[in-house]
Amino acid sequence: MQFNALLRQMGSMLILTTAVWLWQVYARVLVDGAVLAAVMLMVLVIALALWQRAKVRRRVWLEAYFRSQSPVNRWLKGGLGMAILQAATALVLGVYLAVTLVRVQSPSIWVGLVVAALLFPFISYWIARRLQAHTKSSYRHVLSMRWAALVLGAILWGFLIYLSYQSSYPDFRQANLDQSIWYMMSQEQARSAWLLNALELVAGSDGLRYWLAQQLLPAPTSSPSQVLAWGIVFAKEALFVWSYLLLCTGVLSFHNIALTEPLNQ
């Protein structure tokens, strides 16, 4: 039973990775309405993951400090304000993730994303089994998924930093800032005006980062200090990884068996 549940969870992750890959392939030729629908779907899935995490954090905090009979539990259990905050965060993360996925061209990055998604339910289940004797069953699956996301997030972030460090970039050492930004923006194309504007905005920010890095830092070498400095330049990869793993968490949240049966047994 547990093995079948894991297979279903991994199947959900395979469907997810297929969907985001298809988004990357076809997003540039979609019209505004289709782009908006796809992005809003990502936002909703991420919002679900954020909402569930926020509810658990609030519940744990209330149980730790207040009696169950206290009216404070009702006042502070979370409502419209917490929902608005999580929705706003999900909107930012979902839009950023959607735009960044469109710009991912490296096959190595896609391999990393697929492997991370497929390992997510397995690692979460393994952690839940280790925590079975130590945690409450009502919180075990939440904690195990959180820890699994942290482990996978650290590994995936390090992998993306390594790929970024090994990649080649436009040489902006003789260019000014405007030229660097406009060059990166000019490389983007999309049928949807909304998506094109978002792609140009992200590309322009990359041009800014590359120009600053090449003006302030020497070319990447094997020096640990330079590796660290260039790693900071590519720190935006952490935001991408966080958004992607929240998307995975949201998909598993829809999969009721992934959240209950295998994790609470």
C-alpha cells in the first residue's frame, strides 16, 4: 500500500515536470489569455502550499502559548489577513517562476528539476518514517515535507550555482550599463505582450547583474573567494528553487494520499 502511494506521488511529480516543460516549450507562442491562465494556475498551486504552511505555523504557535478554551485561539487562528499575505507572496513567486522557467534552456537544469521533483515524495516519506516515534501524527507529514524541501533545495541550489559558475556569459567589460541591459532585453521574444515585458524585465536584471559582476569581480577561476563572490551574484537561483519546490509541495497537497496515508502510518 505504501509503495503504491509513493508511485502515485511520483506520478504526480512526473505530470508536474512534464507540464512545466511544455510551458517552457510553448509559452513564447501563446496568446495573453493562455499565458495568464497558466501563470495563475502556478500561483494558485503555490498559494495552497504557502497557506497550508502558514496554518500549521499558526496552529503550533497557538497550541504552545494559549489554552484551547481561550477566545484568543479564535481571534488569532488566521483569516483574511493571513490569506491576503500568502496570496501576495504566491503571486510574486508564481510569476517569477513562470517567467524564469521560460528562459531555462540548459538540459542539465531540466534534469535537475525532474530528479528533484521525483525524489521529493520519496525523501519526504523516508523522513516521516524516521520521525514516527518522535512527532505528532497531525504534524508529521508537514514537518517531513518541509525537511525534504530543505534538503532538496540546498542540493538543487548548489547544483544550479555550479552550472551558473561553469557557464559562459556575454562579455560586458567594455560595455556601459545601458548597453548591457538593452542587449539582454533584445534577445527575448514572445507572442504575448505581457510575457514579453516580463521576460525583458528579467533579462534586463540579468544584464545588470552580469555587468556589475564583470566590472567588480575578476573572471571566474578556481579561487574559493571568487567562487563565493560569483555565487552571491547568482543568489537569485535560491528564489527560483524555493518557488519550484513550493510548486511541488502544492501539487502533493492536492494529492490527499501523499499528505495522509503513507505519512501518518
